[in-house]
Amino acid sequence: MKYIVGVDIGGTFTDCAVFDSSKGSFTTAKAPTTPSNPAQGFFDALENAASALGLDSRNFLSQTRILVNATTTATNAIVTKRGAKLGLLTTAGHGQSIFIMNGSGRSKGLGVDELLYMAGSEKPRPLVAREFIEEITERIDCKGEVVVRLDQEQAREAIERLVAKGIEALAICLLWSFQNPDHERALKRLAASIAPHLFISCSCEVAPFLGEHGRTVATLFNAYVGPLMGRYIQGINQRAREAGLGSEVMFARCVGGCVPPDEVAAAPLYTIDSGPVSGVQGSSVLGPKMGYDNIITTDMGGTTFDVGIVYKGVPMTRNETVLDRFEMRLPMIDVVSIGAGGGSIAYIDPASNTMKVGPRSAGAEPGPMCYGKGGEEPTVTDANVVLGIINPDYFLGGQRRLDVAAARRGIARLADALGLSLENTAAGICRIVDSRMAGEIRRLTLFRGYDPRDFVVFAFGGGGPTHAAMYARELGVRKVAVPLGNAAAAWSALGTYVGGMVHLYERNLYLREPLDVAALNAVYAEMDRQAEHRMRELGFDASSIILERSIAIKYCAQVSHLEITVPNGTLTAADAERLIDDFQTLYTQRYGEGAGYREAGVEVLRLRLKALGVLPQIELAQSSPPRRKTRPKIKSRRPVYWWEMEHYADTPIFDGAIIRAGHRISGPAIIELPHTTVPVRPHQSAEVDRFGNLLINV
């Protein structure tokens, strides 16, 4: 078996990336996402990939060694309110805490305009109704000691009441259960004996972290999507086996990497944002192999624009996530998304009488007007068609012909309302969306102490290579990389499997300076043993297990903390001092010289261990560039409107499939790849490096 396959289900397209280990080559394919049945788009993309390899789908799957899926099923269920009917068990006296929220709860997820009028704001709709919350007599204190024993009979009656009300999933979140999970686990066993059909979500298993509200939200969301995800996982695996796959479909997670289906079924919440996260993961693994350690990852699809940061080869992470206006305690690779994709709709804002773009999207159905599937509002893709950037006869490698007349008709309506020409209106749509994307990158870099000029931009997704040169120029970035050429259009699909199999372990440990090195070593040793045992159960030997440690440190009396990398092995007092020095260095970088208050001392909040099981490695093929750079053969020419020049220019078109290392193209020009289009803007140039990356010199 020679194929390693990743499939990323996006809002508009489902992408498939195939690595042939026998040849060291990549093949990509796309299929329209099918929102009513995401599994259909999944198998359509696999079938298109098989066709691109000259195989039927059964032969292709029978030769597939690893198949990983990044899915938006859980996210869509939460956003569209299609989850399970929930019940909640919580500690007596804490039944109302989910409604009280925390200090900033009601402001999470609000736009700037809404934040300016907080008095008129409302809290988000509760995740669970009051009548479906039962308070359980029990109490564990902050040290994990049992203060009040669990009342089994009262708990039984409470569970039976919820079952009688028709709940489909049960969330269990007790106070301080992450310090001692015995009561939660006892409730889980009791509920399973009363109602074996229930999906049960325990906070000690899903989010064993400090912070009652965020932990409860994560546990509820996990229960909310559990039954739906269980059916999806079972259905997709059954159909894959019937189609010829000899192994289980694995699933990408928001912490990076992938896990087997049984683990995803137990904690489906961790598939949230797994697609965008996979793009960052792929960049962090393959980027350093290409010589890029500092990367701004930009993924522009049909619906969203996703940004991540890889600094010194390590993805930036976060511990809290806001979803549907609820903040939950969920560690993940940090990806920020905005509604700025190829399907983002352009419209006239009636309040300001100005044009705006997004966040509403035409999505996969009906899609942009040029798709000819009933879309009635112009989009970014329509604007690129009108400008001549996108070739209507070569969209998706010629699989779909675009309706230019429909695109022009939609843009013309906006042009008439604004009193502008058709071309200036289309250019305005692109410039607005480019500016929005540049602004999002600034928030993730400059606002966190990173200078974009120290990074290379990785542009991927169907639309990223089309727009990257412009938002990169606005940021002062000198170079854009379209990684592995056409593979960039399915980069997140490729990233689903390069990160290996990942598990996270955390322990809350409160230490003040001077740090107790013996306590640090004891907790890390326990996590090491647990991680190694689990990885061996999954079939990894010592040579294919990588353990990565980190520690959460903050200044005393502060709320926020920073994650610091910790060396493996037994720590010494000198190692502990170096951790504090590393914390101060990162603090200065993040917040500025003199911002830290060293005299306050520091304290440790949490220890974390990332266990990585290394899957078969992707080795990137390299070619030696010629001594002299040459220009490839021109495929064709067409008029393209370049707004920098304010007129149409007869523009050379190049076939991206045949350009090689050593080729150099000066703008203005267009490079067409089967699944994306790369404009080389006026006064810019492009070349191909030895890995096949298309580099744009901004």
C-alpha cells in the first residue's frame, strides 16, 4: 500500500491530497462540498483523486495506507443548531453558573459596533434549558479531596428525570473534577446503566482544566455534537470499508495531528477547526524542510480566510476558543478566521451607502453568480472573473465552465449604484477583501509582538494564491510562497496526515518561585509514562514516539500566562531558572521592553505534554535549478484589468504545471494551475525553487 491520503471538507469545496510514497509525488483533487450530506463530497473528492491517478476508486482505496479526514460536521451542527437534546449534571449550588457565564461572557463573539452598545446586548441563547439541569449532591475541593460524598440514589433519580424528558446526550461537569474525577466517572457508569443509548460527555475526559465556565461549555458542546458525529464517523468508515479501504478512516483534530475513530467519537469537539488547523500543521512540518521557520499561513477558501502563525517551526497555540458566542476551555493550534473567501458577497451597505464584502458567503450552494447555479449576489470570485484574473474556461482545471455574463451582470448592479465603471467596481471588491485579510494578519502578528516582515507568507486554498501578493504587500512582507504549486489548493488536506497521531496531557500544578524541581519532575514523569503507554497501545514503538513538554508561567497577581517549552528528561534547578528566563524573554517580545514586573516573582499554573506518534514521513522531492534563470513558454494571452495600471493589459498566461526550478516570470502575468490561479502583479516577479514552491517576490 503506497498512498497516504487526506481529505478536508470545507464550506465550498472538499479537497483531497494524495502522497504517493513510491514516487514521492503529490496529486490533488477537489469536489463541491455537499452540505446536506458531507460524506458525499468526501467520497466524490476521493473518486476524483483516483481518476487523476488513472485508477478506479476501489483500486485506489485498496492501495491506501492512511486516510485522514478533517471535517466541519461538528462546527456546522453548532452553528446551525442541529445538535442533540441535552441534559446537564452539575454540583449542587452550581446549576445556574452556565447562565451567569463569566466576567466577559456576554461580550464574546460580538462585533465592534455591538460592543459599543453593551447595554443593549443580550447573552447568547443558553446551550441547555434550565429544566434540563440537575444538581447533584457531592463536593470535591480544590485539592481533590472529597468533602461531600456522591449521593448515588439522588443522582439516579436525577438521571431518570432527564431520560424521561427525552434527552439524547448527557453532559457531566462537577466542581474540581479535573483534580479528582471519581464522582464524574461514577455518574457516567450510573447513567450508562440507566440509559445505554445516551451519549455521555464528562468534563474530566473532554476538558480537564481549570475554569468552571469554560470547562462546562466545552463539555456541553461535546455532548451536543456527539450523537451526530458518532453517526457520521460510523457511516463514513462503513462506506470506506465497502469501497475497498483496508484500514480505518482517521480524523484530524484542532490540537494538530490525527487520531483513530473511536477517540474522535468520544471527544468529537476536538474536530472543531480541524481543517484550518491542518493547514498550519502542514506548514509547521513541511515549511522548515523547505527552509522556512517563520511562516504566516493564509488559507483562503470559498467561505473563510484562515490565518495562523508558525514561529521558529512551532505553531502558535491558544487555550480558549469562542464558538457561537460561547467561550470554552479547548486547547488548539491558534487559527483566526473571518468571512472573506471567494464566495464572500459584495453589497451596498444601506447605512453608509458604501460597498462592503463579506462575511456572508454564497457557499457551495448556490455559489457565486458565475457558477450558474442560481446565485443572485456578486462575489469575490465573480470580481476576479470580470477582471480577467480567473480563466472561465479553466476553472478547476476545466472541469467547470464559468458564466462570465452572469458575473458581469452582478458586478454591474453594484457599479450602477456606486457610479463607477464595471472594472473599478470589481477591482474595489478585491481591494476591500485584500484589506480585510491584511487587517486580520496584523491582529495575529503585530498585536502579539511579531513583525510580519520577519515571515514568509504561505498562500494556500483555492483563493489564497490569487490574493496573497496584495495582502502581503500591504503588510510589508517580501516573499509569498505557494507551497508545492498546485498542492497548495489542497494544502490543509495534505496537512491532516503530516502531523502524525497526537495526544495532549495536562496537569494543573501551582508553584511559586523558587520552583520545586522535584514536583515538576514527578508530574512530567507520570505524564511521560501515560503517554508512552497509550502510544504503544496504538502500535508505535519507542523510535516513533516524540514527547514535547511545555509549561504555563505568569507573573504573580496577573491573570494571563505564556506557554514555555520545557526540555525532556530530568530537570535541574538550573533548568528551572532557564524556564523563568525564557518566560521573561517571550514576555518582552510579546508586550514590549519593560512591560514585565520581575520583582513580583513568577508562578506556574499548568504542565502540558504533547505525545506524537510519527506516521510515515513525506519526503519532498528536490531538483537542481539551472545556473541561468529562464522564462517558460507562454501558454496564451488575454486582456487583464490591473488596477495598479488602471487599464487592461495584454497579459501572458503561463501553464503552472510545466514551470520548473529556474524559471522566472516578471509581472504582469498570470500562472494558471488546475485548482488555483496565481497573478504576478505589475512590478512583481515569480520563480520556482528546488522543491517546486512557487515564490512571488512582492
